[in-house]
Amino acid sequence: MGNRRRVAERRKTNPAVLGGMIAVVLGGAGLGVYALLGSGAAAENGGGSSSTSDQKAKAVKTGPLSATEVTTAARDFLTAWQQGKVTEAAAATDDTAAARALLTGYAKDAHIKDVTLTAGTRTGAKVPFSVKATVSYKGTTKPLAYDSSLTVVRRAEDGKPLVGWHSAVVHPDLKDGDTLVTGESGTPPVKALDRDGGELTEKEYPSLGSVLDSLREKYGEKAGGKAGVELQVVRGKESKKAELSDKTLLELSKGTPGTVKTTLSPAMQAAAEKQVAAKSKASVAVLRPSTGEILAVANSSHGFNTAFQGSLAPGSTMKVITSSLLIEKDLASADEPHPCPKYFTYGHWKFQNDDKFEIKNGTFKASFARSCNTAFISQAPELDNDSLTKQAQQVFGLSLNNWSVGVSTFDGSVPVQSQAQMAASLIGQGGVRMNPLNMASVSATVKAGTFKQPYLVSPEVDGRQLATASRTMSASTLSQLRDLMSYTAAYGTAAEAMSGVTGDVGAKTGSAEVDNQKKPNGWFTAYRGDLAAAGVVQAAGHGGETAGPIVAALLKTGG
């Protein structure tokens, strides 16, 4: 070992720590080889070889990976990848076929060469590494640099440590099934503008990355731009199902962007970015009830636009829609007595309220304000299986998959269900799925009195048709629903968050239980004047304490 160390010193290489061991990149034709200095795999195994019969007799190794196993597996993979030995690199993973395909495309389709990989310090089974390379296409070259990571796993059948394969190992923006391609981009770039004509950039508004990608996908051809040469993430089947757009990683030659004006308010967008940044997994959407114009969209977790494309159980915020249904069917009235027992059984499920509370001799308004689950579940026997679905579709414009916002969105889902699942859907559980844009639209519908489909790009830009609702609530139902939300904002579960939000206001809190999650997703939807907003903070607790302050702050910002 001493001789090896002196060789390294004579060459004046700078060793990098790899999981407590030392790795040195040895140069040569732009490639590198990792040489471990210290106790390696051979030392761990005693330096000797075993006979075939001895190996077969050995029990399959299980349990946590040792530091040596992690560093050795990482070294084998990174060295082979860097040297362009695709088959060897793929064999060092637990999904040889998928790894071989993506690593082959890395050179052939993405035109990435002169790859240098430098491992960082191991943390458990995870090894971060940096990538420096060159992208070269038809005489145009540009340097490429980014960071990624890999995780070593133990193969079940033989205990061998291998790199756990996911496309994100190659580049963090890749989802499984995606590919990297360099060439003339099929879609010209766009310059997105806010409602005041200022340019919207991901640097200034980090939440807008996926929105800007989606705008380019939908309007690149229409906006009059010219395509350039780019290294792009081209989405695969699963990513397309999730409505993820292709993403530009590097521009080799700039195209000429066309311009697309959006409805976003620069002040509101900046405020929304600030609010969600303070919490993990927070998302919010703000819109104008009178028109449907979207003023802000923000997510603390970037990459996937949960505010527009999320599909989460909305919890008790769904009670806004359910209340409109019960009032219309004369099953509830704001100021009339209404049951709120500790428990109610339906479809062989026993439902209960938070902390098993009950309200004796209370009104429906009191049950709504305190978010009594059984007040709603108790009405399930009086409803048809499709009652809630029809109400969501016909009055609130949801669950029809026909919104035309200008970017990709999920438009809510209220499936027809029966028995216990139908009852659960009345309180925003069961199969009901929403996102902040959907729930902001619910509050906007209550405030405006009619559904106005939210949009980010004016339909005048491309002549597209916005979705409409087939009917509106009666004047009596609408008046009572506003009364319920106003009372909740002043005296109910939303009161603390809405304190200081003045004017014509209404709100509803929600907490949605999620399997294998210690804390519920916290929801909040509200309106103030000609503003409506909704937010969710995942795995954080009750909506009034988590999403509520975010929504309230933005309603205040709007003046």
C-alpha cells in the first residue's frame, strides 16, 4: 500500500474521499480509472480465492451494506461508465437492460462525450457524484456539468452489492423511461410574459419551471419562434401519462423565442413563491373568481406542479361541494338543527369525528364550521351513488377532464362510488382527488355564483373553448353556502388563519388522511373579494395550521 501512495504523491493527483476510502482519478485520453487506496474488496475477503464448491456452500449475504461494499460497487459502475464500457457499467446495476439502453443513448442520442465522473462522500448506501462532459452536435460543442447520485442495494438472490437502477442516476431530471436527446428541438422556445408584460423566468420564480416547459410545448409552434439545438429530456410513456413536458437541459445554439402572455401577477407570484418556500411539500394556487384568471401558482417542491397536476384527497374542503348538494336536496339547511354524533356507521364502516367530538342540538352551520364528519356521513343513506359526482360536474365544473387552462392540469376526480366509499367521498376521502387549482376554483365558484374555468393563457390567444358548468346553484343554496364559509372564516376551524383578513371572506379547512403517513395532508380554501385561493401542505397536519396561513397571507397581499 505504501508504494501505491508514493505513486499518487509523485503524480501530484488530488485524491477524493469516496465513502471513507480514497479514490484517485488517473488521467488518460479524457477518461479516468478509480484506484482505491486502503482496505479494498480483496482485503475484506481475505485476499484469497475460494473454490467453486466453497462459494456455493456460502450462505447468501444479507443485512446492511458495508462501507467497502458501497464504495466498490459505486467505483465499478462509475469507472465503467466513464470509460464508455456500457455493458460493464450496466452489469454493475440491478437492471442491466434499462441501464444499457440509457447509457448507450447517453453517447449516441445525447451526443455526450469526454465524460469525467467524480464521486463525493458516501452517506450510508448513497454516493453523490459530479459529472463534467461535452455535448457535441454537428460541429457545435458546449460543456455540460451537473450533480447526481446513486444508491447501492443488495441483490436478493445472491447478496451482491449493485447500483440500484433508476434513470435519475444518469441525470436527476430523468424519470424512468425518459431519454436524453440532442438535436434541433422540434418545438421553438417561448418567452412567457406576466400580465404586465414582464418576462417570467425560472430563476426569478422557481416554481414556474414545469409551467414554462408546458407553455413551450403548447405554444412553441403557435408563437412564431424558431427552434434551436438543445440537449433535452424527452419524456417516456409514464412521464407523459403524468403530463410531464420535455425539458431543455442545455442550449447549444439558441432558437428565436416567440412570446406568450399569461395571466400571472408578478407581485402575487413572488408572494406565493415566498409563502411555499417556508414549508416542505407546500402548494398553492390563486385566481380571480370573476374571470377565472390564474394569478399565481407555487410549489415548494420543484419539478412536478402539484398545484395544477396533483391528485390528492382534499379532505374536508370537499364539504363545500357536499354542503351545496345537501342544501339543494333539502337534507340540510344552514340555521336548522342537524345531527353531529360521535360515530355513524354506513356500508359496514364506522366513521367518527376528529377527537370523537359531537355537537348536541347544533345547527348545520355549527357542524360545517367545526368540520363535523358525521354530519355529512349521516346523510349518505339519502343520496344516490352518483349524487356527489353530478354535483361536482354540473355545478363546479370538476371531474370532466375538459379544462383548457393553457398548460397541463388535472381537473379533479369525483368517481361514482357505493357504500362506505361513497360515504367517505362526502368528506373528501374515498376516491375523490383534487389539487389546489381545483379547490381554489371551488371557492371561486361560491364567490362568483357560477363556475368560471381557470386559465393561465387567455383563450383569445388561440381561440380555444373554455369549459363551462351545465347549471348553477339556486339563489338560496348559494346564499347559505356563502354564509357557511363566512361563518367558518370568522368563528370556525379557519378563524385563526383568517384573522386579519377583512372584507367579504369565506373559508374551509381540510385534513386528509393518507395510508402510511403519520400526519394528514393539510388543506385550506378561501376567498376574499375578487380573489380565491387554495393550498395544501402534505404530511404536515391540520389545514388551518399548515395551509391556512399560506392562503390567508396571499389573500391579504391581493389587497
